[in-house]
Amino acid sequence: MKMGSVELKTWKFNRDALDQISNERYFDYPVVYFLNNHTTVYIGETIAFKNRMKSHLNNKERKNLEKMTLIIHEEFHRSATYNLETKLINYFLGDDRYKLQNKSQTAQSVTHNYHNKEFYDKEIFNEIWKELLRRRMVDNPAHVIENRDIFKLSPFKELTITQLELKNKILEVCENHIDDDETFVFMIKGEAGVGKSVVLSSVFNSIQERAANKNSNLYKTKNHLLVNHSEMLKTYKNIAANVKFLKKNNFDKPTSFINKQKNAAEKADIVLVDEAHLLLSRADAFNGFNENNQLEEIIKHSKVVIVVYDDKQVLKLKSYWDEERLKKIVSGYQREEPYVLRDQFRMNAGDDVIDWIDNFVEKRILELPKDEKYDFRIFDSAKEMHEAIIEKNEEHGLSRVVSTFDYEHKKDGEQYYIKEDSLEIPWNSTDSKNTWAEKPETIKEAGSIYTIQGFDLNYVGVILGPSVTYDEQNDCLKIVTEKYSDTEAFRGKDGIEDVERAKEQIILNSINVLMKRGIKGLYVFASDEGLRGRLLIIKKNQSFNEIFGTQLLNVSK
């Protein structure tokens, strides 16, 4: 059956069916294929289709697969088929219908350009996926999958050269230091949106593949990925449910891991810590952690520890980290300088927008930048901003309103609300299974830092609550910590010299995280009248410059 320029052929996956296929042109031509039954799929590419199928038929892991589907295009070449194979792996994972039998790509999985890549990457792939939908071999349209967290954190994602370099470095560290007498700690630093978790997801899958390989130095190692973030943990466990070498119990929260290791009286082999800035830096009975510091305990109970952190995302005094505190803990275990990831991958924004946000969270208010590719707006009404986000959600999906933690919320099962001008919406709701932003009904809500940290949105509307005000005399932000409603964030101040400065930094960090969620756009509303007025002035200045700047330029010409 042909659809435009792409052809899909499906047969039963057995020797009789393979023997009956006539010797057609695509037998020695680059093609993409997948093998599947109702619950499992394997995806590949080859230039020797029949030989590859014979090899799969001799593979005991494939014996329960029932169908083989061949994807053909007369202009396929190896770069295109490799690209499409990788995309199909990621989209099948995001579709959440099949468990994948694939391993990490054996070739270097790195994003690269080739002649006419956009044609294959978009037009051809979209044709393929639409046909798979028509045949009911997959469940979801591509645009739905693209908004899912398990797709964005897929361990099979193509990596940039920088990300691949880091992945290889981590694997090298694990291989070289797994048998050391002393624990080895490797630190990775990167701000919001630089792709830290994508690399970690890819690395951990490769580690677990090696743990199952008799020829690997990591064979039979017991490894874990830890994250002190309930929403992120859900995503990792959902990925594990559909990836061959991952198990849900490989992923845990730090306190649970530490307690299990203490009870077992043994060391784990390799432990990856995502969002390490969320680790507790002091005892916390509420969370069942009775020791002094979670990072210290993780190091104590592990052979190799990979730590990924961003000190600009510290959100609680009991998880208060800075460079000095980190160095003090890891100095006896770390033998290399921290690896720094710098390239921004989340926001499709230019440097001017990123610089504006960076200055804003350092309390400086600059003129509003203009970016043709990024939708950056200031709003005079929270309700109008919410309505604009609803429109973007209908058009692009995965668009939400979030807020600084300036509104009352208690963990008592009751519904709490943000009330700003004529807007009144529920906020900071969670459940045990689904990530907040992926639930369709949350378009009618507002999320907090705890529901959205670590995740992408297409468009984000940020409510700057009452704690974020304006210092007119100095023309800068003024943070009023007494108005911040996250009382839990300010508990555990022992050992912090300047508590008030630390509180202020926590609020500024939360603003930084919220403002860097949006891939396509950022909308901002300020509750404080003074700050709102100041932001509206720079908005008017931008409009004035756009109109009259162009006219003056034309006159000068």
C-alpha cells in the first residue's frame, strides 16, 4: 500500500512468510522496519532485509513477536534510515502502547545534519506515523506524543555532540572506578533547560544494558537513579515500564534508597542523582531522614556516585546548597573538576530573552527584549493571561499557568485557590500517578514550583505573587520573604549564616525555574501593583520602539 512516496509492507514474522517474499529491490537497499506483537516492539534499520530477519528469527528474545513491517522509500540512505529508526523508537516509547526490546543505539547517537534532512525528519516521518495510526498499530498522533514527559526524557533520544561527550565521560568514569576501594564522585553542573536529565536517562539505560552483559566490566552491578522530586520520579518509572533493561525499582527517592541500603548493610554500585540541589542538607523527621546530609549518606552507601545539580534551583533551607557546601562534602571523593553543561535546549529563545530572565532573577529590570521566534509578553490582568494560555493550549497543547508559592496551600486534601483580579483558579494539585501538566484538566489550574520543576511546557504563564514587589527608589525587584506562603521552604535554618539572604535567594530561584519552563513562549503577570506598573512601562517602551524606531530608521534612509 503506497502513501505518497512511502510504502509499508507487513507480513507474519516467521520463516515461511520470509521464504515466500520475492526477491525485490529493497532486499539490498536501506530500509527501516519493526517487529511486534500486541504488547512488544523491536525497531531497526538495515541494508540487508532478509538476512536481518533471519538473524532476528534466531534470536530467542524475538520469538514471541508476530509481525514484521517494512518501511520503504526509493530515496532512503543510511543517514535517513538511522534518523527514522531513532525517531520511531522515541515515538513508540512516547505512545506508551508497547514495551521496547531495543538497546541503546550502537552507532554514536548524536544529532547530525545530512542532505535534505528536514524532508525525512518531518515529511517522511509524518507520513509513516499517520499510516501507522490509520492501521491502528499505534494509538496517539505525533503532536500528542511530543508533549509527553516520557518522550522528552526518553533514553533513546539523539544527543548533541556535547551531550554525547558527557555521556561517554560518565560511562568511562563508571567503568574505570567501579572497583576502587574508595567511593568516586563525579559532579555535573548545569542550569535549567540544558538537558541534564536527558543525558542522565540515556546514561542510566546504557549502564543497565552493560549490567546485563556478561562481557562488560559492569556485569551484575546493582545501580540506581535517585531524584527527590515526586513528579520526576513518576516519569522515570513510566519510562521503565516500557524499556527492556529498566525496572521501576531502579528508581527511588534518596531517603528510601538510604534506608534500604542501611538495612541491607551493603553498598550499591553506581548511583546517579538527578536534581541533586533537592537533596536534604540536614535531618528532616517529616521526610523520615534522620542523618545529617543526604549526599553524604548516598556517598557512604555507593561505590560510584554521579551528581547532577544546579545551585540556582535550590528551593528550601533544609536543601540549601552552594558551591562551598558541595565542595566540603565531595572533596575527599571527587578527583576531577565538575563537568559544566551550558547550551540551552528547552527555550527556543535568543540570548536577549535568556539574559533578561537572568537579570530579573538578580533583581534587575531591563528593557523588554524583542525576539521574533519567542513569544514573550507582559500582562495587566491575570485572567487575560490565563485566557491567552488556554488559547495556546488549544493550538499547541501543554501550556499552563504557574505561580510563585505566594498563596495558601496545605497538605490536607482540601482545594486551595489563587485569587488575582477577576481570576480564581485551583492551584498546586497533584496525584500519585500522573504528572501535573499532562492532565488535560490542569489547564483550569495553576501549578507550583513543585509540580513543574524539571519539566517542559510549550507556553508558560507565570504569576509573580505578593512576595515579588518593586523597589521604586532603586528601580529593582524587592523580595518580601514574609509574604512567601511556602513555610516548609523556610524550615531548617541551622548552619546558615545569613538566613534572610538565603530565603530571598530561594524565592529568586523559584522565579528562575518558573520563567524557564516555556519552549515557545513566556507570559508574565505581577500581583504587586508597583511591579506590574513597572513591567507595563517596559512593555510600552518596547511597542514604542517597534513602531517609531522603524519609522525613524526609514526617515534616516
